[in-house]
Amino acid sequence: MNIDFCSIAFIGLGEAAATIISGWGDHRNKQIEAFDIKLQESDMKEEIILRASKVNIGLQFSLKDLIRDADIIFSTVTADQALHVAREVSPILRDKAYFFDLNSCAPSSKQKSCRSIVSNGRSYVDVTVMAPVFAKKHLVPLLISGGKAAKASAVLEKLPMNAKVINGPVGRASSIKMVRSIMVKALEALTAECTLAAVEADILDEVFAFISDGHPYFDILTHAMYKFERSLSHGKRRAEELEEVSKMLDELRLTNQMSKAAAIWQKKLGSLEKPSFISDIKTEFHSFAKELSTDLRDVKEL
């Protein structure tokens, strides 16, 4: 496969996809087209058109038109849409096409998507994004697994992208991310619950002081600011990921109350549609947290 002559398709043009594309600059933009379901929604259409313009790529206004001639496909939709997309594109994929599934889904969900894709030499690759995309763009660390992962790794390296092969079947790479998310996303929810309870009880300084005394190498204020920023900006997507985590834990016959509770917090914070930068939060953390607590009282049970 001559990577410079391949047609590259992105299903979903959210912030993550656009950031990856921007990392390639003008090196790949003439090869790339994208489709996003928001193009079919009158109130969201302009957002996608503007995003495509910023990274200088083409758009297709139907999934079929995007996929028909694509050699390399990146699926970057939402977790709840990933399997639906795999099933929809399966009949129209080119022979020997690569389908890279970057969505944060349970291993069983990835395996179902794989079964839909694999035929006529098509290659399905389980991909997990293991760090925020913004900093490293197209070189964000990825884990990939599945029977075609070794060959797929060579394709990604030529683009270039930064992928590490995890030996094992489709779902193994996703297992690593899902289990890590129990800790990472639940800590974000735990931080929110602890901080906002302390604010409402007017004991924030005292609580943070005792946490710092017990954990002298842990900067609780910096930690809290970062965790709030992530949840406010990406809470909806994080909640969807935690729902996939809960599914995985069910399949492992383990308790999943922590993941379910964390999903509720993430969904509530994300529903505020109040993305914040750490610099904004740091300026006046007490008033920020107090305002956030007040806003959350107006959020209906989700």
C-alpha cells in the first residue's frame, strides 16, 4: 500500500478527529475527506463545515459517498454510535480497506463491530487513544490489537501515527483503556463530589489542607482544577465511555456501581455545557466551585 496515494476517510469530525488531522498539516489534507452526522442537522451543519475548512479537508454529505472509495477509514464517533456505524459501512467498504475503530467501547462492542467489518480481506483494528489528543495531535499514543494489528501498525507509522501493538484479539487494547478509565474517570467524579460538598459546607480550605497533610506529594488544588476542566469539557463523552466500562464489568461478572455513579457525575458536569480552561478556574477557585454547585442544582436527574 502506497500511503501517499491512499484515500483517507474520517467518520465523525469532532475535536479529536480534527486535531489529529491538523497534526499532519498540508501533508495529507488532499487525501482526506470526512462525514459527520451533524451535517444532516440544520443547526449543527455550519460547525462541521467550519471545522473541515480549518483543517483544509473535503467533506462528503453521506456516509456511503465517503466510504465507497476509501482505503483507510478512521471511526471517531461516539461510543453509542460505534457499532451502528460499523454495521452501516460494512456492505460498502472496499476490499482490503483498513477500518480503524478509535471509539471508547467495551471489548464486546469492538468484537461485534469487527464481525461486521471483516470480509473480503477488509481489516478491522481495535484502537484506543491513551492520552488527550490536543497536546500531541496525530502522534498521540495509541494502542492497537487484533489479528491485523501488525500490518495495520505499518500503515499508521507511514501516516505517521504513534501506535503500539498489543498482542491479542480485538478487544484487548480496549480492555486496557476501559479498566484504566475506572480509575481515571472515577477520580474526576470523586473530586467533583468531594470539592462541591466542601464548598457547600464552607469547609473547602480545611478539607484541602487535611488532604494535603495526608498526601504531601499530591497537589489537591491543581488536581481538582484539572479534573474539573476535563469533566466540564468532555463529560458527555466520558459518561458514554463509563457506560461501556459498566458493560465490560457486567461481562466480567464484577460489581460496577463505581463506574455507574461516576457516569452520573460526568453526565451532569458535561450537561452544563460550560467548558473551562484551567487558567479561568485557578483565578478564583472558591467562586468557581460555588457557582458550579449552584448550576448543578438546576440539572434534572439524568
